[in-house]
Amino acid sequence: MLRPCLTLLRRALAPALLTLALTPIAFAKDKEPPIRIGEINSYKAIPAFLGPYKKGWQLALEQVNAGGGVLGRKLEVISRDDNGNPGDSVRAAQELLAREKVELLFGGFLSNTGLALTDFAKQQQVFFLAAEPLTDKITWQDGNRYTYRLRPSTWMHVAALAPKALALRKKRWAIVYPNYEYGQSAVATFKAMMTAFQSDVEFVAEQAVPLGKVDAGAVVQALADAKPDAIFNVLFAADLTRFVREGNTRGLFENRAVVSVLSGEPEYLEPLGADTPTGWIVTGYPWYAIDTPANNAFVEAYKKRYNETPKVGSVVGYASLMSIAEGLKAAGEVDTEKLVDAFAGLKVDTPYGQIQYRKIDHQSTMGVYVGVTTVEDGKGIMKDFAYIDGARLQPPDEQVRKMRPAH
């Protein structure tokens, strides 16, 4: 009688034993360690842009992990503030790699911090996605195997505006810009493009101001004294706000064309409100009027998550994390060299539409919205805008090869 009883007992316990046998495997899978990603930015120095930027990558992180993560693992971002200082950027990167054991890096806002991280990536052979820094050097003169860039470069932003500036047929131009790599590069590119297509153009005044420390009264007076036909502006953030308000007060912009990089971004229009100058030709992000499935889905998700409207920074942060997720999927494993190779030609869906990371220089084809500023219901907005695909805002390949070192 004992053997039949044991047989019956084994049959009865078989499902339970099978469950117990499989449980450790399932548990182990759920407990796979996350893929640790380091992020570095100047949150305290540039809060207007980088607050929304952080919310953007956090939203993407939540969406990716809710969908099961990447390669069967969740993503984890460990973030550090570099205080807008290149030395702090490098120290943060070193700490993230050595102590936090991150697998890759992304971030950067200012051009000087972005260049410091670009060089760090080269020296340490670690993948770095430059999210925001605009300097052309990141993908050209200082470009390297381990660095890619998401946002349109300085050259691309100016190339988007130059045809509009040329169409004005203004002879006498005054220029104002922040006196560091981004501003210097933007001005050099603008001058080169204008002189190449308009032989009689003159640059009658040039004001280079310390970043974050514009003496708006002195700058506005100097520009007015030069009696320019038009102004090319590269100031942004608090410097832009002070410049615009002082210029409005002194009538600098009356009957005078202004072409301005970044000034149509919600980060900078919202603080101006009713003081927003009308008729400026700008780059920006008119999220409220872009009726595409990609943008509508992003705006809805962002507003639902944060109860506020998105900014350009929100898009950059979101697209950065999504790019990393797609890159890791394409690589097939967490391996630096395979991730670097996977990014060459990688296509990623973003709120602006699909972009691609170029193999030739590691620049993405994220494009630029160009339009005109106006005031509506006491708020600054962009009107009459058009999206220019970043693939159209590139110099010839042979020019890129000459500027970018072999690697």
C-alpha cells in the first residue's frame, strides 16, 4: 500500500514542486541589476532650461521601465550637478564611473562643459551622448569615436536662420552675444554665411558680454549708437530677458529687424510675457501649434505627468534618454564599443519626429523650428513657423571630413 500512496502523493505535489523549481529563476530575472547611466548637467546655473530637461528624461525613463526596460533590465539614472564648471563636469564623470559604476554618460548644457566631457569620453573610452551643448567642436574639430550629440549644433541653428536674414537685404548689422564658445561660434558662422551671399553686408557693432552678467543699458546704448539696420542676437536666458526689456524701454527694436537664436523657446518667451518683442525671426518650439501625432502624444504625456507645458529642454531630455534606450537595444548588450557602433545610423522617434545619428560626424538630424515672435493674450509665442529637418542643415560631407579628425 505504501508505494501507491507515494505515487499519489508525488502526483499531487508535482505542480507545487514545479512552481518552486521555477520560482528562483523568475525571481532572479526580476532582480537583474539595472543598467546604470550617469548624467551630468548645470542644474543650478541654468534652471530655466534644465528643470524641464530633467523632467523630460525622467518621463522617458518611467516610460521605458514601465515597458519592461531594455535587454530585460530596468534603466537607472544617477545624476550630478557640475555648477556650469568644466572641472566639476570631469570630476562628476570620474565619480560616476569609479564609485557609481555607470556604464555610459549623457548630459551637458554649456559648450565648455560639453567639450570637457567630450574629451573625458575620448580619454576614458566611455560612451557620452552630449544632449544640449551646441558648439560645433563636439562633432567636428574635437569629435571622437565615443561622443555623439543630440541637439542641433550652433552651425545648424545659424544655417536655419541665415536664409531669413539674407532675405531681409539689410546692409548694416549689429551683433550681441555671450562671450564664450557658443556665442563666438554662432557669430563667426553668421558672418561667414552672410558675407558669402551678400557682398555689401557690414558689421557695424559687436557686443560680447560675460555669460549671465550683461550690462543691458550699456549694450543697448552701444548698439543704438551704431545705427544698424538689423541686429543678430545670441543672448539667452536671463541675459536675453534683461536685454529685451532694456531694448524695449529705449526703443532699440523699433523699425529694426532682429534675427535671434533660441529666442522663440518657451523657456525664454514665458518670462518675457507681454514684453516679448514682435516680429523677431527666431528658432524655438511652438508646442501649442505643432499638430503631429508625435508631438501631441508627448505634450499630453508631459502635461499629465507634471501638470505643466513642455519646453525645448523637455524635448531634449526626453529624446536623450529614448536615444540611449534605442542604442542599447540595437547594441544587443551593455558594451561600450557595441553601443558606439550601434549609434552610427541609429534612428530614434522623438517629439519632433524621427531623427538619425549620422555616421560621418555623430550629429543627430534633429531639426529646428523657425518662426516669428508675437504676443497673444499677454504671452509670447511663435507664429508663421516651419520645421527644417536637421538633415538639410549640414555642410557638405567633404567639408565635415576636413574638420573632423580621423579616429
